[in-house]
Amino acid sequence: MADLIDVPYGMKVKQSIIVKRLQSGFFAEVFLVMQNGQYEAALFLNDKFKPGPPVPHPLDQPTEQYSHFMGVRPSVGLTPEEAERIISEVECENSLHRKKLTDRWGKTDE
């Protein structure tokens, strides 16, 4: 595992789920992490942590190639297969350890 940059305090990186090279030349890698008492997916661009949802979220306007995204500014498009693999890994790990994933990304308390 490479030396990761800007890993949030308390986040424990467990394993890599997918790696892909973007058109920009950057490498996007999604890791399985333990954060806030649950297993989540975390996006790293060229080994630097990028905030975003704890699992891939569907795109508002999916394309033929991309159906989901992770991260914000920049966000990374994911194919249906990549999204399913990430979601499956996170759900499996949470189930195995009897944890429940809470996804509050983009939700406000009103």
C-alpha cells in the first residue's frame, strides 16, 4: 500500500477495492476503510484523500459508460460494475462485523 496523503484522523485504511487511470492521467483508487464505527469506501486521487460519499452514489444524469460517482470536486465516474463491486465490498464487510452503514452524504437535518 502506497503512502496515502491527508487520511482523516481516525480513518483506518483496510484494503484497496479498485484502481483506475483517469483521462487526466491521475490514478483513482477506492479503499475499504473503517470510519465512524462503520466500513465505508474512500476515494484517493494519486494517493491523496478526497472527501465524498461513503459508497458510490448514482449520477443524476448517467451516461452509457458511467452510472455512479465518488468524491466531490473533482468527482470520479464509475461504471455499474465498479460501483457494484465497491458497494458489495462495503456491505459484505459491514455485515460480517455486524455493523450498519449510515449514509448521510448530502442530507441535512431539518
